[in-house]
Amino acid sequence: IPRGTLLAGAPGTGKSLLARAIAGESNVPFIQCSTANFVEMFVGVGAKRARELFQVARENQPCIIFIDEIDAVGKQRGGGGFPSNDEREQTINQL
């Protein structure tokens, strides 16, 4: 299994089911979370939660981490050429 895989598709097409099935067939822990767990009003909280998620994964390796709805924290690049340091950007950088 590759170290990283991106599953894309419309809601309800079985991405979560596929990831869970791969974990089951591989006999490894399945760690699932939603990006809603990362999006916070306070800067740094989302990035901290991302670090904690990967710490749990390291403690349970090998395992599969499934982060649902990653597009909720993403944004289009190229917003005027000015550096940004908002919560979503910090969270994405940490992931």
C-alpha cells in the first residue's frame, strides 16, 4: 500500500467504505476523522489537532488515517501574492 493516497469523488460513492475495507483486509487500525475537527476559530488549534492525530497514528502504526472532507479546509491558491497565516493555512501545512 502506498504511504499516501487521495480518494476523490462525489459524496456517497464509497470512499470511506473503501478505506475502511483496505484497513480491514490489511488487518491494521483505521483512524477516521473529519476536517471539522481541525477547523477552529483560534489560530494554531487546528494544526495542534493535526499533530495529535499523527501522533496517535505513530503510536498505532501501521495504520490507515482517513481524513474526510479535506476540501473543507482547503482553498484556492494565488490570493493576491501576499503571505497568509490564517488557521486553515496552518492546518493544511501541518497535515
